[in-house]
Amino acid sequence: MKIVAVVGPSGVGKSSLIERLVAELKKRRRSVAVIKHCSQGFSLDYPGKDSWRFREAGADGVALVSPRETAVLQWSSAGAEDVRLASSFFGPMDFVIVEGRRPAPRIPKLELLRKGVAERVSTPLAELAAVVADFDVVVSRPLFHFRQVKEIVDFLELGARPRRPACRVRSRKKKES
């Protein structure tokens, strides 16, 4: 499983890019999951539904299972880190893309920049795999444009690690005197 985070401020295009990355990965017959962070919270269990009633009764988690899909709701998310979530729930996937979650230190990050929204890289260099921007940026990591989805997926398939330039070391022969 390869895991990468797509980071940047609200409105920079994280969801749109992830949607396009998922579509390209599926074209390549890769399995892919997305971990979406919702800072405002979310709800899949509505008042009156069984899952809501189980939560109200004190359950710490509920799994919703149908012939076509499964959802696992866990209410004590304290300490839930993306790597653990990915390996617990998405272990057999080829790729797991995390939307947001800049503080995840062990996950390589694609930082998104847009003119007028976010114009400077803020991810620590040790965690920065690449930059995706709609303008030229000077950075010591691969730089992609938002429309370069195939190239970004190529990069992800290689492990989201910066490629080193190819170089040759030539040996010098000593001149005989």
C-alpha cells in the first residue's frame, strides 16, 4: 500500500485533484481509498436510525454493512492516525490518499498552491514529496500543474519520492610518465 497526503488550505483544490487522481488510478486498475478529514465533524447516523440508537445506547463504534458497501463509525477518534487507519481498514488497497491532515509526519505530502490562495510551500522539506501549483514555484521537489494528473499518478506509482537526476561517475586514468 502506498499512502500520500494531499495538503493545502481550504479552496486550493484538494478534493478536485483527489477526484481526478482516483479516476486515473482506477483507469490503471489500481485499488484506491481516500481518508477525508472533516474538521467540522460529520454524521452518517441520523436520529431514529438504528446506528444512531446504538450510539445513544453507548456503543463506541458501529459498522454499517450492505451487499454493496461497508461503513465503520468509531466515536472515540482520539489518537487515530492516518497510517493506522489506512493499514487497519485499507490494507489491501494499492493506494490510500489522505485529504488534508498536514500534521501527519510519516506520510509523504503533495502540497497544493494556487495564486491568490496559497503561494508559499509550508510543508517541511523532509515530508514534501512534490508540489502541485498553477504558477511557477522554485522548489527542490518535483513540480506539477493541476492538469498533469497522469504525470502525478506516474509519480505516485513510483512511490512519491523525489527522483534524483541521473549522473555518471567517470573514472580518470592516471597518465603514465
